[in-house]
Amino acid sequence: MINKKEVEHIAKLARLKLSAQEIKAMEKELSSVLEHFKFLNKLDVSKIKPTSHLVSLKNVMREDEARKHSEEKVERLLKAMPQREGRYLKVKSVF
């Protein structure tokens, strides 16, 4: 069972200010969580293979590679841009 002193310590580490009523409630709730872990520790998982994800996923993104475009296409895109400086596009600052 978690006591008041331990709850206060955990709250301090998490930078939480808890009232006396909240501390009392957390004693019960955290103790309940630890009881669940005690139950899980009793389970035999020796025959279960470790997994990181139940569904086998594969990265489906393509390689990022530069492509050559015709000079005409580049000029057309540059002209469509509202603000530019030479061949650079001017956009609003991100930061």
C-alpha cells in the first residue's frame, strides 16, 4: 500500500500540487494500480514471443530523390509565386 509520504514524493517529482483530499485519493488509486501489477507479475508469459506491434507494418514511403524538370516548367512555377527573390521563393517566417 502506498502511503501519504510516497504520494507527496511522487507529486513533487511530477511537479504537482495536491490537496490533502487529493493525496488521500491518490493513495488508494496508486495502491490499486500496484495491485494490478502484482497480478500481472504472477502470469506465465515464458511461451509468448515478444512483439513490438501486433500488425506487421512496413514503411511505405518512397525514397526522397531530386528530379530534373524542364526550365520552362520551373519558370512557370516561379512566375506563379506571389513573392520571390531571384530564383528563391519568399514565404512567411515559420518561427
